Amino acid sequence: TPVFTEKVFGLTESTLGNFLQAMTPILRDSEKRKRVNFDEFFITMAEHLVHSEFQTKLMIDSLKNEKPSTREELYRRISLAKCHIDEHYLQELNLDTLAEVAMTSKYHFLRCFKEIYHCSPYHYVLQKRLQHSAHLLLKDRHSLTEIALETGFTDRRAFNKAFKKMYGTLPTAFRT
């Protein structure tokens, strides 16, 4: 019997999350909700769920362990640590804490995280912080130093360097 993998999805992390995020305002509005074809809605939702499960299985299979049950358990544990990062990326995070959340050694955690997500936990956190800073740059009028410190960078110089490397432009130019 097919079994779906237990996983927490970020809203923009999967096609299912994107679909549900787009449908939420429609479903909350009683007038718009009356026009929804719920048969089609649930079929589309099921298609996205199957697609997400397929992507999850690919990530599980990227782990280099012999037994499928070991790969699934490792994936579950590493996913817990990734969820921890997603919830706490603006705070100071270290490898010891993340490995503890994943219930693995830090070396095993680091290797498995890279195998699943194709980047180190450090680069994943950096990417999350830079995405958040880009959002703040477009939305707020806080100083670059305030944004740098709020998003976990030690100073404006480190923020500028990382931002330029990811986006190809300095934060000041990105903002305008």
C-alpha cells in the first residue's frame, strides 16, 4: 500500500502550498466561495499533493543509505531541523543545535542536509535571511544597518557583501 511521507510544508515551498495560498482569499470570501467548483478544487489539490509527495520521495532517495526505512527516518529528522531553521532563521543558529533537533551527530546532520537540500545549513540560513532582507528593503524604509542587524548580519558591510553575491546588486540599488 502506498504511504505518504509525513512532512511540514512551508507555504511557498511546494506547488500545494502555492495553490492553497492563492485559494485562501477566495475561500474566505463567501461570495467568491459560492463560485468555486469544489470537485475541481479537490482534484487540483490532490494533484499538487501527489506532486509534492513525488518530490519528497526524490529527496529521500538522494540520501546514500542502503535501507529505505533508514533513509525515510533520516529525512524526517533532517526535515525537523529545516523546519527549525525556517522558524528561527533570524536568530543565531549553530550546527550543534540543529543536529540536536535532528537527533543526529553534527557531522551526520551536515552530510544528510547537503544530500537532501543541495546546500549546507549555513547557506540555507543565509538564503532565508537575504530573502527576508530583500522583502524588508522593498517594504520598509529602515536603514540598511537596521535591516542588516534585524536579519542576523553582524554589520552592514557583511550584509552588503552577501546581498550583492546573491542578487548581483547592492541593497541600496535594489531598494530603488
